[in-house]
Amino acid sequence: MTPILVEMLTHSSGRLSGGTETLDSKEIAILCAKIADAKKAEDILIFDVRKLTSITDFFVICNGFNERQLQSIASEIESRLHSHGIHGVGIEGYTNGRWILMDYVDVVIHLFDREMRHFYDLELLWGDAPKLLWKPD
């Protein structure tokens, strides 16, 4: 993976820019999926919800085996994005560790345990959104 340097961020036209390289919301979503994958998350999906809602551009949804793994995934995403100058506006559910929601404005990450993912079934709720292919087969 190519290192990304972002020194100062400005928000315009769905792009976070600064430093020597810029990341748009799609690239941030893919980066989050790759980080979750490296931490052994399961069933990682990226939904492009730009045409369905104005609250965000992409949902990254995945699940893990237990609270500790989900917290580890969340911490790694937060740390890696922070190292690129990308800061979230909020994280909910970290302490409980059954459904961790990470809000990066244009990208929202949902980390579930299996039971909570099945219960809330965001795939059904956002089923009209196209899925973004992020991992080569």
C-alpha cells in the first residue's frame, strides 16, 4: 500500500485534500475496508449511498468475532486515518463492542458482532445502494 501524506485538510466537493496527496470519500471507504480486512473482519461490504441519502457517501459494514476484535478494528481504523490527517466526528458503541459506529462524515463505518449485524440487517435497509468492489477476487 502506498503511504498517504495529508498535512492539512479542507472539505470541498467530497474530497479531503492537503499535503502531497488527496483522498476522496471512496478512497477512504476502501482504505477502511482494507484495514478491517487486515484485522480479520468478516463479510466486509461498502455501500455507495450517495444517491440515497445526503448524510454520507459510503457505509463500510463488517463484522467480527467478539468485542475485543471489534475494538481492535475500530482502534486501527482510527489510528491509521488519524495518521493520514483524517479525523472522525464521533465513535459510538466502543465500550460495549457489539456495534461500533465510526462517523467520518463522508464515510460511516459499522462494526458489528454477528448477532447485532443480523438483527439490524443494514444490508436489507440499504439494499438499493450499489456495492463497491474493493477487493480483487
